[in-house]
Amino acid sequence: RTPACQTPARTPACQIPARTPGRVMKQLEVSERSAVQAAKQSLHSSAPPTLLCREEQLHALREFLHSHLRTCQPAALYVSGAPGTGKSACLSHLMDESQELLSSAKVTVLNCMSLRSAGEVFSRLGAELLPKGRGK
């Protein structure tokens, strides 16, 4: 028996699976798929359960959202700042805690870093907010 911290010197031939072309391709497909899934999962941005040092910003965002929901007034919010400062995390946190309030609202989120031009903001908003077939 090999201790857990040691690698066996050699795998017995009877334990090596046969390597047919089909089997090798399936193994590659599975490993590629799992690598892509792992990359997606690691790049997935989700809000942490608590946001440290963002109470003031969360309060301002919450007040903005709640005031417009109470008065049923449409609103747009533009959040800007340096990369990695918590913009998406704050908004995700607020959206998660406000799901019940937002159940009857049409919410659209645009990450402007993914757009090629400022004019694309309006076409994306139109595509999201207008009934299908009217945004063009």
C-alpha cells in the first residue's frame, strides 16, 4: 500500500485503460468542457454576502431605488468609477435584496465596458425596453 503523500512508482498495465481514438476524443471533450466550465465559474462575478466599506454607497443607491419605486416614476441610474471598486457588487447586492420590490418593475442592466460606442447605449436600451420588433 502506498502512503497518501507518495506517488506510486508505476501503474500496473492492467489498470491503464485502453486508448482508442473514440475514447481519447471523449476524454478531450470532457476535459475541455470542464475547463470551460471552471473558467466561467471563476470569472462569474457575484456579490459577496456582505460588502465592507460600502454602506454609504449602498444607502444612496437604496434611497434612489426606493424613492422611484414609491412614486412609480421611471428612472435611470449611471454608476461610474475605476475598475474593481465595487460598482457591480453594490448593484448586485441591492438587486438581490430588493427582488420583491422589483417584481413589477422592468429592470435593465448595461455594463458600458462591453459596448463599442456611446451610441450603442440607446440601441441596447431600446432592444431591452421596447416591445419586440420596435427597437430598430
